[in-house]
Amino acid sequence: MLRKRKLIFSGPGQRAKARNAKWTVSGDGVDVLHGRDPEVMWSLMEQIKPRRAVLSWLTPGKPLFGLPYYFDGLPWLTIVDDLDPAAAGPDSFDGYSLEWWATRAGPIAIDAATPTVSFYERLGSLAAEGRLVLIVQTVEARRLPWHEYFVSVRPPGTPTIMMHHLKNPRPDGPKQVTRIGGLYDDFVSDRPFLTSSNADPGRPS
């Protein structure tokens, strides 16, 4: 089990430090990180550190689109903070900013459960591989509306890995599960859960 490490921040929206490691954080990331489980965030950052991936945060009503020129060419991972008290789904966010990130991402994760180390390690490893990753942190009531939003803005035929992290609706098994599929797959029914090894990242969804 990972030991919890204290995250130390310096400079608003610039860099987050954990011991001697540094990660690039843009947007309102410093403020948001203070409200997140440090063990989960540490596991994410440890994955993206070798590739210097950019970690960005999109908060309600505030524009954040594109990357500063000195970050061009780096992989990125952006977290949409739909857990903010002012958030109420996709319409709460600056439309241009949200669509900018939503149409460029490869893997898209909708986290509607308690964030776990294993899930965020997986997302961080995807960014470390050079993929552009978008994560929506939300609640179960808004999980499917977020999926519908991505269906509405993603260009037809764009290869997409969709990941839903949710509480297990079945009485047995783990408390939280991850469903992985394509943009047009069924994330409503009680179909068998897929694993990342079953999903084809290059398959148009």
C-alpha cells in the first residue's frame, strides 16, 4: 500500500511539488489539488512525471483552452471539476474551453465514484504513453449526461476510449467498477464489465 505523501505547492497555477519531484500544473490546479486525496493525486503524478505531461484543471465558468506555447508537444491530462459547488454538468463550464479539450482527447474518463489509486494510475499511464487524456470528476446523477455531451461534440469516426468509473450496481463484487468501451457503447445496462485489455484504443467508436 502506498504511503500518503504531502503535496507542496508554490506559485498559483504554476507548479506542484512533492519532495524533489516536479510536475507542470496549469489553470486553477493548485487550489483544486488541495481538495483532492493526496495519495490518489500522487499516484497520478508519478505516472506522468517521466513524460513531463501537463496537468490542467477546468473549473466552472472559467475559460481554459489550448496550452501555452512552451508546453506545445507535451502530452496532457485535463481534469474537469464537476464536483465544484458551482458545477451542475457540462453547461456549467465555458463552452469553447470544454469543447476544445473534449474534441482533442483520446481516452475520456468519467469518474462518478470515489477516486482510487489504481484507476488514476491507469489514467496517468495513458498520458505517459503520449495520449491526450480527459477526466471528468462528477457524481452518478450526471455521469450519463456527460457521456451524452461527448457523443454530441466528438467528430464522427474519431477513435475514442470511454471509461466510466462508478459504484458497483450489483450486490456482489468490488464496491467500485470501471466500464470501458467506445463512444456509442451502452453504459446504462448491466452488461458485463470490460477491462482495458478488452478495449481496442484504435477502434472508431
